[in-house]
Amino acid sequence: MTNKIALVGASQAEEGEFRSLLGPAAARLKQRWELVAEPDADLVVVDVDSIFGHMAWLKAHGAGKRTAALTDRVTARESDLVLQRPLSADAIAELLTRYGQDMPERHFEPPTEPVAAAPPPRVIPTPAPPRAVPVRPPAVSPPTPTPVAAPEPVMAAPPPTRDSTLIDFLTGASLLLPARLQTAGAPDLVLDPATQSYHAAGAGLRALTPHCQRLVRKADWQEMSKAELDHAKAVAPAQPYSRLLWFYTLAVSNGQMLPGLDANARYKLNKWPQIEREFAKHFRIATFMLKQLSTLPEIVDGSGATLADVIDFVNAYDSIGFVDNDIAKPADPADATKGGMLSRLRNPFGR
């Protein structure tokens, strides 16, 4: 039986490295593994350190996939299966072994083609060392070498910094403790990384738009004590990160398809979503998209919504795993440097 694995969110270079190491790692375990697209995978490895890492993990987890976390950290809150950087055949073999232990019902078949035994190494006799000939030392002492000053250490250039937005603090490990974000024109936003939930008092999702459409630094977050967090919980009920990720994607899409989605594909909801009361037009879009795979123009005609609204809807619900499509299109990591959609999501003002 051939097992199927997908790598999501990693760069093209890292995906190529993963592909080259997967074969040798699987051969050690006498297993067959094939790198496939995410929908066909038995195991989905998600780069949880990437900008959309947590969103990609939520999507895979929501689809019922067994997931593993690709990360620089030793542990990851997203999964008990961890593939730690830098990539190696040993690390991948250990991941596949742990996956097999967690899935005892799977049967792994050994390769059918016999592997030829390597011929014994050819033994070459070592020649006897030549007889040493005594050499008379020189009468004069060798000149004293001039001391050379040690070169000054070269300081590594600091990594380039980039502007960050709310998505960086939802999908990464930047926040380890509960923290509050204050933005003009919006209610305070409280994130609780331990429970993957947020709190925002007395307002709907639209009121959180200023948080989504600004640049956010680590220094903008105010760490909270347990008493302060308990007060925030009492004022506003906890909401899952996935709801905020959904709204963030909706708020910054601006009618343009996300990386990884093809404007020529056909899309369909795989289950009925919780329609937010603030977005009444989403009910008509969801009703049509639940029927069958359809192109974007077909969804526009069938729902009566605008093309921009349909694209924003597809982006938002795809980000939390509610949308299927018939074209698998990998995201282009260079999109962020070309001013594409990924760049606009991270920096909606183009600064």
C-alpha cells in the first residue's frame, strides 16, 4: 500500500528538499510514501511557522486530516506530530514512524523489487612503510615567524524586518501569553494563545476591521494578568481563532483571489457554514455554492451577489476549510515579493 503525504505552506526550495529526502526515509522503514496534493493526502505536514501556517493547519484539521507541524520549535501546539527543521532523512523517518504508531490499522507493504546485496569491499593490502632515513638537523635555527594579528570577527547582518499585521500574531508563536491590542475606532481585542480564542466586547465582527487593516508590532500588544483576562472573559464570551481568521481574510481580500486559489476553478461548499448575521448576502451565496461545483461567474449569476463579494466569500471560507475546488494550484512564494495578494494580506496599505 502506498501512503500519501502532502507538504503545505513551505517554500518551493524546501518542498524540493523534502521530496528528495522522503524516498530514502521511507526506504529505511520499508514503506511506500508518495508526495501528493493536500486533498488526497493521508498525512498533511503544515509549515506552522509561515504567515498562513495556522490557517492552513485549521483547514487541514477541519477536513479531518491527520496533521504534522513543520517548525523550528521542538514542540508545536498544533500537533503532537512534529517535523523539526532543518530537514533530514532521519527526522522524516522518525515522523513516518510515529505516524505509523498512531495508525496501527494501516498495513505497510515492503518494496516488491528485490534489492541486490552490495558486493563485499575489496581488501587492498597496505604496503609496508618505507625505511626512515635519518636527517641531520640544520646548524642554524629557523627564523622566528612574524606574529599575524587575528582577523576581526565578521558580524552577521541582522535578518531583514518586515511589516506585520494581525495575521502574524494569529498564526505564529509571537504571543505566548494573553495580550490586548488597542486600535483607534475599534473595541479592544484580547487574544488568549492558550485556548486559541479571542475576546472583543460589545461589537460585531465589522467593528474589528481597524485591527485587520493596520500594521501591528509586537510592542503594540499589552500582556495581561490572569485577573485582567478573567475580566475580559466576563465582559465578552470567548470566540475561536478560526472565526477571527475568517473575518480577517474577508476584510483584506478586496475582491482578489488568495494565493493557491484559481479564478478559473469551480468551487463548492463542503458543508453549511455558520452565516454571520452582519453579512446577509452570504446566505444567498452559501445556498447556491452548497449545490454543486460552479465557476465564479456561475455563482454570481445564481446568488445575485457581485463578483467581488463572491471572491471574498470563497477566500474567507476556504481559509477555514469549508470550500472545495477542482483545480489544485500551489501558492507562489514569490507572490509576496511581486506585490501580489500575499503581500497585500500582510501589508494592506502597501507600506
